Amino acid sequence: MLWTPNQIRAVLGDEADSFVAADSFTPGGNASAGSAHGFEGKNILEFVGGMEQRAALAEVRRKLFEAREERVHPGRDEKVLTSWNGLMLAAFAEAARTLNREDYEDVAERNAEFLLRELRQENGRLLRTWKRRPEHAEGAGGAKLNGYLEDYAYLIEGLLELYQTTFEPRWFVAAQELAETMLTHFQAPDGGFYDTSDDHETLITRPRDLQNNATSSGNAMAVTALLKLAGFTNELRYVDMAHQALVQMQPMMSQYPLGFGQWLQALSYALSKPKEIAIVGDPDSADTQALLRIARDGYRPFQVIALGAQDTQPAAIPLLQDRGLVKGRAAAYVCRDFTCQAPTTEPEVLQAQLARRLRIVSEA
């Protein structure tokens, strides 16, 4: 919101001078980006004082806030996009486990439940956008428009991150279902994906946006998601599709790296020979949590983790199938391409296994 010095003084009276000095006010308005002149002759609040001043001016800022609330509020874009929410879901899920924040985990779970409830149809297809209907009761809204590739790819990524935070199988199951739908309706015959589904409205040409813009390319994120899904499922067709797309994009990545950042991330993931970590044990037990802490310790971008209790029923996540406790204790299995090292119950051994690098032998 914009303010003039006179408006500030009208609200704050004698307290105005100290506030104006701490907030970069000028009589003609503070400078806008790219301009030597003030912003319409007014000021945007920009605190430039010290931390001790911020605390001292807290009550003054509250008065300004109350005065601002009496103004007409600017219009707000209230649509909910599946793709953007998928990105947010991934960020909150990863932050929840990295920072040990239950409130972040709660945000991520509520967001995933909302997206799957309101923007996924009974046939498994996603819709693009949701907006509350003002004539309906609180919480009611309407979704519309066929989902685009980025809606599927971003949401799959978010659900996979949420699974690795909560280890609730339903999030993984939903991610794989969406991936299969994405492959059915968006896959291009020569590799990669179209931005629109095969039953989208007819366009002059069916678009395939490969370059990053404000957000990552839907194609690049789809490839990233398939590589991660392959680690959980050992589905070689996921790997083949991802590798085919990466091969096609290598010239563009090498020539214009700044425009293909997500592709480069997917390529680095594929070349890293990522680890697949299966931890079997009671999720709440001390021995299971000790192994999980080691698997999550540090910065480990090239791995996926599945965790579940030993069960007589087939596991929802293939990475956990046919893996059990060792002498009644929680066990960790470190694998590559579903070929695993000997299971361990000891955190120190697991740490050593995760530290090992795969020796790559070059071919002439």
C-alpha cells in the first residue's frame, strides 16, 4: 500500500518522525525500480532501520495496519492452480522433514487431500483450476478445465515428496496412478510429452514447451518424476522413457544451460545412479527411527526412501516387497536398480553403505 508523509502524520501524530526516519520516506515518494522518480509521488514502506528500532516501532506499525485496513483492499486472484499447488506441496513436504516441522507437514497433508479431493475426477483425470463459488457455503468450490502436463508432473513430484515425509502409502499410490494417466494421455510417440492431453480441445498445433520459464518445464518435471518413481517401483519403462527424453534434450542443455535447469537436474539424477533405500520396521520404534535419521542425514538429493512395517500383505510400494526384519530388529536395505547390499540393523553400517560410491568403469 502507498503512503504520503502527511498520511503517516495524520495517523501517528508525534510518533511519525521516528517512523519516517526508519522507513526510507521522502517527500516526493521513494524511488520505484528502474526509475529515478518516486512511485506516483508516494512511498512504499521499506524498513531501513536497525533491529532495535523495529521492536520499538511495533505499536506504531500496528496503528498503521489498522488505518490501512480501512482502505479499499486491492483485488486478489483467488484461483487455485493444480500445478502451483503441486510445487508448494513438494516444498512444504521437504521442509517438514528437513526442519522437523509438524506444522509444515500438516500444511502439506491438507493441501494434498484438497487437491486429490477437489481437482481429481472420479476417472482419475486432473482439472486445472479451482475457485470458491461465493454463492455456496464455506469450503465449497468449483473446478474446471482439463489438466495440463505440468499439473500432473508437479503434483506427482509433490506427492512423492509427501510420501517420503509421512510414509503413508496412499500418497505414493496416488502419485503412481497420476503417472500412469500422464503416460496414457500426454506421451509423444517420438519421446517426451505434449503439454496438452490427447482429448484436449483441438488446437492449431499441439504444444510441447521444453524450456523453463517462471516455473520448470512440464516435460522436465515429468522426466524427474518418472526417474524417482522408477526407484520405488523398478519399472524399467519409466527409466526408458526418461532416458529417451534426456538424450533428445542433451544438445539444448549443453548449449543453453540457463534455460534448461530442470532438465539438468533430471540428468544429474539419472547419471548419479540414485540409491533406493528400504527401511522395514515399526515406524514409531526407536530402532527404525535411528535408521531413518541416518538415511535423511545431510544433503542426499540422489535417493528415494520407502519405509513400512513388516506385513504379510503385499506392500503398496514395490521397494518394500520381500524385505523383512533382521533377527526381529528394524532393517535397512540400500539398493541400486533394485540390487541390494546386505541388510543392516546398525545405523553406523547404514551410514557407511550410503557413503560408498559406485565405481564407474569407462568403456573404450
